[in-house]
Amino acid sequence: MDSAAFHEEIDSFFESAPPLKDSAKITDKLNQFIQFDSPSGEVKGRRVVCVTSGGTTVPLEQRCVRYIDNFSSGNRGAASTEYFIKAGYKVIFLYRRGTCQPYCRSLPEDPLLECFELADDFNFQVRESHSEAVKGAIRDHHAAVADGLLLKLPFATIFEYLQVEHKIQSASGPLDMRLMQVPKMLSVLRTEWTPKAFCISFKLETDSKILLEKAIMALKKYKMHAVVANELLTRKEVVTVVTDNGNISVHRDKTWAGSDVEDPLIELLVNRHSTHIKDPST
């Protein structure tokens, strides 16, 4: 597809989309966040990163009963957000509702019911077994927000398109659907929307034999500065950062029980970003 046809497809896609709900409020939040100066005066001039986290669900009906979803717990996005903040960044955390949140990764799946217990008929308290995790989550989250380092923006789905209004009836026989792909926006993001930004994408595959090939293709096609390639079964242990200058394997530090691969990964990406700021041609 040539450039003119591609942009025509993008224009058609957005023209058919309903307006973003609460767009003025979201824009105001973003502007305030970016311009915010913390009480300590340490936030002004900080680097800003936007982390997208969680999968995408496509409802099959406007009054949704059935939907198509993809696999993503949001754990990598939440962990990366924590490490970016630790590295001094302000983070816009664009996340799928119901996915993992920053500073909550050490909490159980249902924190409200598992972390708290009744003290008496009128009061409740944190269970002793979860007290340190709850204390740490509350402390770190509130500190990040209060210092103007974290803005969380939730989403549920891409806008509803090509859907029937009511529940699809199974009695009608086998379901035969033809899905239309949304335009791939990474190249537009990279070259038109944020041409000065340092852009990183992720490539997840189940077949390790094609993973690097796909990541290299994405790097070139979408003009990314780096592509983080991860294989489904080993994604928590090792990833490969693919760049124009070569590939770098990043491993979780197995000598520390509480370590995760995002720690060295974000350290590497921060260093690459610093190099890019000094010399955008790199």
C-alpha cells in the first residue's frame, strides 16, 4: 500500500470513530501532568514516557456479551512504569482496565478480600501476612502521584465498530465472521505524531524460531528505535532488544529471588534514550 492510500485508510478509520469520551477532561489532565511542578521542585524538566499496557478487546455486539481478546496481563507495563519512575521519569500509564497496576504486583489477585479482615463489627484491618506489601503499595503509589510522576489513563476497548446491536444468537447456526484490521499506527506515531520521541515497540511470539525475524521486520517497517522481542514461555526470564546496531539479550538476575527482567531492561532503554537525546541520529 502506498503512502497516499495508507493515509486515506487512516483518515477513513478515524472519521468513522465516535468522539473520544471525556476528551476535553483527558486533555486537561495530560496538560496539567506534563506542566506540573512538584512541591520539592524536582519534577520540572524531567523526561516523560508513555507506557501502554494490557491487551485489546473487540466487542462483537454494542451491548457486549461476546468479544475477542488477546493475551496480556499488563504485568510488564506495570513493572516498567515502576522502573521508569525509579529512573526519574514522569510516566503516562495508558492501561487496559482490569490489568496489573504499578506497585500492586506483589499483592494477591483479589487484594480487597484477601488482604483485609474484620477487626470487629465496625472496623477492618490489613492481615498481618500482607501488611508489608499493602503498606509498600500504598506508600509508593501515593508518593508517585503526589510528586507528579504518575498519571494513569484507563481504556477498555477500541471504539465499537462493525458490531450488531444485540447479543448474537447461537441458535442461528455456526458463527461466520469476517474481521477488518485497524490501520497499523506505529509508523505514523514514529514519523508524524512524535518524530522527536524515542519509540520502542514489543513483539511477542509463541514460536522462538520466527521471533527475531519478526522483530527485525517491525524495526525496519515502523522505523522504531528498538523492538523488545519476547517469547511467550520465557518472557519473564529473558528478552532481546533489537536495534539497528545489533541485538542485546537481557536476562533476569536469578541470584535475587525478587528480581524481574524489567529491571535491567528499563536500565538499558534509559541508557539508549540518553544516547538518543545527545545524538538523535543514533
